[in-house]
Amino acid sequence: MKTLTGTIIALSTPQTAKVSIAHQWQHPLYKKSVMRTKNYACHYTDLQLAVGDQVHIASCKPVSKTKHFIVVNKVEAGV
């Protein structure tokens, strides 16, 4: 099961959160640090989410045409 951590960027439809995942890597030839982002449509139920929250998402069987991930939990901003 693939798990990722990202930021919620939209909650426009019921039970669907659009989560942005940032991936940083170093270019093999030019050695420059490159950041890429990818957006995932994630299914969620019984969670109080807001735009800007950090969440853990996990892969699952397809819930709909575009939703292949579920929101596992919200990452608490600890001290």
C-alpha cells in the first residue's frame, strides 16, 4: 500500500479532497534541486478537513473514475 503526505488544496465536492503532493529530487546531470507537484483526488468520510491541512493518504481500490486514494488521517501540528 502506497502512503503519501500532502496538503489539501480544494474541498469543492462532497467526500472528495484534492491533495497536492510535493516531490523534491536532484537532477542527475545538472545537480539542481527540482520540485514537482502532483494533485490527487482522495476519498474521505467522517473527517473534519479544511483547505491547507496536512494529511496522510493511502492507495486503495478505485472509488470512482479519478479517486484511487483515501485520506487516512490529518497530521497534527505538534510541538
